[in-house]
Amino acid sequence: MIVSTFGFAGSPGSPSFVRIELRAERGVLFRISGIGNQAAKAASTRIRSALIACGHHWPGKAITVNIAPADLSRSSTAFDLPIALAILASCGIIPSASLKHIAAAGEMGLDGALRPWATSMFGSRETFSFELSDVGKIKILLAPTKLESWDSLLPLESFTHLSEIIAYLKSPDSTNHKRDLPDSFLTFTGEASPPISEVTFDNIIGEPTAKRMAVIAAAGRHDVLMQGAPGTGKTELAKCIHALLPDLSDKEYQKCKSIHSAAGLVLKSNENRPPWLSPHPSTNMQGLIGSWSTLKGRGAIPGAWSLADNGVLFLDEFAEFSRRTLEACRSPLESRNISLGRAAGSTSLPASALFIAAMNPCPCGRGNGTTGSCDCQKGEMRKYRRKISGPIADRIAIHLELGHEMHEHKGDISEVLAWDDAKNRVARVRKWMCHNHGKKKRMNGPALTKESEQLLNSCRSALKISHRGINHIHNVAMTAALVDNSSAIQVSHISEAGASRLFDRQSWMTTC
Ligand SMILES: [Zn+2]
């Protein structure tokens, strides 16, 4: 007896349908054509255990599975579900006719739970491959819960357990096939966002300039490099920037969920909060920017940069990351995109996270050479700071030094720092930026006054700041003007943006 159904999987950017054919005959062997015994054995173990968990038996027959088209890799665990359904149909547990118009995908746990698998779902309908001739018969897609994420070209039904799908295929019109499963049933491996209610500027003593720049960074999505001794509030400030970001739109949130599912993770954030990723300094380059899976056909696995898309990527102890990892940040900082290449083709991963890096002033972390407790040599400190190469620092818009301002200033700045007011200002500027991105920003945004233009030009000539650095100063000053609701970029805006180019100062890099 031959049963056939459809599955879907693929690599990032190019998901595709496959046809699954299953023949059951006398014997005991389980084979999947084209994949090794080990992988077939692993799949049969998962499927066998899942069937038993649902109260069914593994058929006492030899089973041969064919996955077409033949040139596609068959090792994706996403094929667990369609293979299990074909086995159930071959035993007469579900009607085989019900499988003719569905495409299913999902990795199965030993308890029958369905999980997202480690390849991509973040292709759009345009990139879906239609290699199969009879793909037009597919009317509905079945996938694990939490994968109801992408701009689907077909209706998508989501399930958390194999038994739900069996009930659904037996009577598709009935609506009560879903079981109430506790949340813990799903593997939450994504990183949680910091609880937004606990984060405010009140947690940081003093530092009015840093707080002001945090508002500007969140409003303009400018990347930040912070330097300061431990305990000066670097992590708190990063959390503040995250908390100031407005909620994601439904479309952005769905994109974020699907990037997580491509990495085999489930996004732990709720209420549409932007993601927050803070990888440990031991994270390697692949963990940060993504990698190709070693399993053939499983495609690219997004790294922290992509997982934090539209949210915040916070690298604490920035100078402790390996040199190679640090240098790999250059490309996403510049192009907001990660291109992964290999012989069989290349793919690109999104990287539009707001990047925040924090580092100590010296290797011991106790001071900046001026306090008695720090005994780092000048040479050691120079070497440590130089780990953050010019090209990396140059690509980061705002450089901050914490630990110098222990008290709030009196005057205009502190007015901006009321938390709710700061949030409203960020939301207002973000909204404006959404309607005025790219070239429109300079055209419709606040213009330079004559004096501020002169100051910007003198930054270029006197401080020898790179063209990119000048661009950052102009952009940051414009965001500052928008935050202040000012119709023009004033001298004060240029000077605060210019003051935040710490790493551009030659003196800072060569003296301690
Ligand atoms: Zn030191």
C-alpha cells in the first residue's frame, strides 16, 4: 500500500514543498530513501515513541519512505510529522484521503509534542518553491504552534501535539480537537526581555548626559558603545534603552517569531516587546552572526544579531569577545544585513538590531588609571582599548563614558529625563522616522542652522573625524533636535553629538 502526502521545509529565504510517499509491506525494516541509517533510525525512534504516546502502535511492517524532489536534502527533522501521518494513514487510523490536500511540517518529541525545527520559515510567499507539479492540490498547512508566523500563502493550522492533528484529520470540521496544554510543554529557549515595569532611569545615580543620550539612541536607533568601571550602570542603561523602545508592530513581531523558529527557538517575549539578546563574551562568531548548519539541507541558523532583529543586541564586556568575533560585527553594523556564503550558495540574514556594547576602562576593570585600586600599566590599557578597532568604533554612532557625573544637572536636561516623558518622546520620534526613512529623513527633518553647520565643519577639520563619523554626528544631532521637538538642529545638538565621539579622539586612544 502506498500513501502520499506533502511536507515543507527548506533553507532560509527559500522554503519548499516536498512530496512524501510511504510504502508499507511485509518485513521489519524502516528506510528513508537517500538518508543514512543513523538519521533514519533517529527519525523512526521519535515517530515510534510519539505514536505510542498517542495510544497507537508502530505497524509490524517494513516501511519505505521516499521524499521528492530527489535533489532536496531529506535530513530535516521537519519531515517527522508528515512521515508519522503517512504511517497512521497506512494503518487506517486516519483516512488517507485526508492527507492528499495538506502539507505538514514539525519535529516530534518522544511524547508526541510538536516543535519548531531548526531551519527557516522566514521566506515570504514569493520565495516559496513550487517545484512539485501537483503542489496546487495543497489546501492547508499544518505546523507546530508558535510557528503561525509568516505571511502564509495558504491557511495555516497550528497544533502542539500529534494527537490533536489525528483528531483534526479524523473530523476537520470539529473545532474542539485542541488540547489544553500547559505553557511549559513548549521548549522556551529564547532569551526573555527584561521586565519593562522594573526598568527606569531611577535605577542609575546621576549620569544625566548618559541618560539623555539613551533617549536619543532609542529614538533614532543609534548604536551605542559605553565605557565605564563596573557598577557605573552600563547594563542598567542598556536595559533603559530597550525599555524606551516602543512595542513592535504585529508584522515586526511575527518576523521576530519566525527568525526564532528558524533557529529552533521559541520567542519568550510577549506583548509584542522588542527582543533583548545579551550573549556571553565566550560566544563565538557563529553564535553572533549565524552559521550554516552542519546537517546537510538544514540551511542557515540565525545568530544573536538576527535574533535581536528590531530589538536590542547588548554585548557586555565587549573587549573580552575574541578579535575575530568583534571584527565580524563590522558588516552588520554597516549594512544591517548578514551575508553567509558557502560553495552551495549564499543567504542573507536580517541584522537591524540596535547594537549596544559595554566595556571596562582597563583590563582589571577597577579604574581608568587615576584611581588607586587600579594597577594596570599604561601599555596594557592601550592594548585593551585598541582591541576595539577604529573601524568598529567608527561604525558606532554614540560613544559614552560613564562614572563621571554623579549628580543630576539643574536645568533643561533633567526635564527630559522624567521616564514617562522620555518614553513619549521616543515614541513620537520613532513614529516620525517610520514615515521619513532614507533620504526623506534629511529632506523633511530639522535642518542645520548656519552656526551649527559651521560647528559641524569645524569638527571635520579640527578633530579630523572621518566622513562616517561626521555623518553620525549629523544624524545623532538631528535625532536630538527631534527629541526636543526643535524645528532646526541647534549648536547645542551638534556639540552633544560631537562630544559622544569618544573613540574618535586621538588623545583618548593614545593616553590614559
Ligand atoms: Zn585597571
